[in-house]
Amino acid sequence: MTYESELKNRGYAIPERKQGNQRLFEDGVKTGDLIFVSGNAAKVDGVLKYKGIVGDTISLEQAQEAAKIAFLNCLATVHNMTGNLQEIKRIVNIKGFVASTADYIEHPEVMNAVSSLVNDVFGEAGKHSRVTVGVASLPGGTPVEVEMIVEVQ
């Protein structure tokens, strides 16, 4: 079974992403066998699904969904760069940034939604290292931003 079909079985799909970056940086950079994917927000069709601060206007459940959407956007970058998610040899590292109130302490729980999905879909290739940090705010008001490093064939 392919990674894309595993995602589909769980109700997820790789979003369509337009090629061509109008920013000062790339969506992803490949060096050797590694792809460094830039930070992605919880955008669906180019629009933020959620805006706000976790622990205030955004619940844990909404933050977890936002994190999964951001992760799927990261996968879309890898798909665009390789043409096929089966090129992924290993999810090496995932970084999650959570815009939260100063007293919020459940940041790992937000990103556990992503780690669980990665482990379920990618199996051994999904065993990754992870960083999760809380921040005061994120670009555009997204509650979660995700970036990752993947090893490809």
C-alpha cells in the first residue's frame, strides 16, 4: 500500500499546491538525500482554516487539526519536489510551532496529532525526532506552523 493510499484510508489527501514561489525563500530545499521543508500554516486552498491563539480562541482539538493540515501542506511540498510520496525513505524531523497563551502547557499534545498520523501512515519510515515550541504569535494569525526534514530515495 502506498503512503498516499494510507493517508486516504484515514480520510486525508495531499493538497494541490501551486508551483512557483513568490517569496524570498523556497517551499523546500533538497541537499543530498534530504529535503528541508519550509514552515507551513493550516491553510486549505490558500486560506487559513483557523486563526487565533491556542488556549484562548483555539481549542486543543482545533490546534491538533490545524497541525495535521499544516503537516499535509508539508507533504504537498515533498510531493511536488519528488513527484511521489513513495520517494520518502524517512521522516527525519518535524518541528511544530504553537501560538499560545503564556500559561498554555499542552504544546506536545498539539503536535502528538501529527506524530500519531506520521507513525500510522509511514510505519518504520515515520519514526522521527521532533521539536515543539510555544510562541506568542505566528504569521497571518495561524495557530500552528509545521516544518520538517525528510530523507528521500
